[in-house]
Amino acid sequence: MTFDDQEYLNRYPFIERVLISSEEIQKRIRQLGNEISNDYKDSTPIFVCILKGAYPFLADLTRCVSVDHEVDFMAVSSYDGGTQSTGVVKIEKDLKSNITNRDVILVEDIIDTGLTIDNLMELLQTRNPRSIRVASLLDKKPARTKEVPLHYVGFEIPKEFVIGYGLDYDEKYRNLPFIGIMKG
Ligand code: IMP
């Protein structure tokens, strides 16, 4: 059974409002899929889904991509070496694919400070891919502390905590088809 955005709002009164509706998300993903298909006409890119939050985006995005491609999965956690998060990533689950000489598209749910994706890109560069680009559904630009090149961005959002479409609060609500803001 699936529910539309309004039904979810009725079920979950703690959601203050819908920031980006499911319809807007799907429309934007179709545009990104076309853009990526044009950019990778002569290549077979590997889409690397950064778990857990990027799984719905990966699924919908790759269904809008018309060039041959592969998918792989990676899970990382921000390693806290002391009292402050350094942004250094620890690999919880590594890729199965060899990315040497391959075109890699990292698929992320959200770029917040930018530390995680910056460190991850640095780490993957040591494996000598032909190229690495980032596709992120959301860009929380006002929270950025590390500038990172983002090639494909769905939406820029304000510095608010959002849930849904892969993004969790306490591991829940990833299944919401829209991006919502929780009541403070
Ligand atoms: P960054 O290293 O600060 O860019 O961290 C990005 C990660 O933080 C994302 O992959 C999310 O897992 C998490 N995150 C950042 N902002 C939000 C949010 O608004 N809702 C849920 N998770 C978030």
C-alpha cells in the first residue's frame, strides 16, 4: 500500500510541513537523469550509492538514466577521533567494484557540512578512477564548512533538519515520499 503526501501528513502530526513534494522530487530526478544520460553517452558509469540515506534517490535516478551503467554500494561513518567530529570517514561497507579507470558518480541524499563527501572523494581518488562526480538530491548550502564540487544537485535547501526520501530521524521516516520538516 502506498500513501500520498497528504496521507502521511495526517498520519504523522510531528511533521510540520512538506518542504519538497514527491511530485517535485520525481520531476527534478527526471531532469537530472536526462542530464547524466547526455554527459555519459560514451561511458558506462558506476553509480555509488552512499548508504543508507541515498537508496531511494539511487533507485529513482537510475530508472531515469538511459545509458548503460552499473551500481554499487558503500557505507561510511564519520569517525570521531576525539571531542570533535573530524569528518574523517571510516568505511563500514566497501565497494565490490574496482573503480580504477572508471567514471564514478557518488549518489548522496544530502550534503550538509561537506566533510563526509570531501573525505570520501579523497579516499576514492587513491583508487585512480577516471573521474568522480557527485549527485546529491539535497544541498544544505548554508551549513557548508568544506567547499566540494557538486555536479548534479536536486534542490538547495535552508539550514533545517529534514526527513523523508531516505533521510531519517532516529533511523525512521526514510520511507516518506517527500522531504519534510519536523516540528521543533
Ligand atoms: P556532512 O558530512 O555534514 O555533509 O554530512 C552529511 C550526512 O549527514 C548526510 O549523509 C546525512 O546522513 C546527515 N544529515 C545532514 N543533514 C541532515 C538532515 O537534515 N536530516 C537527516 N540527515 C542529515
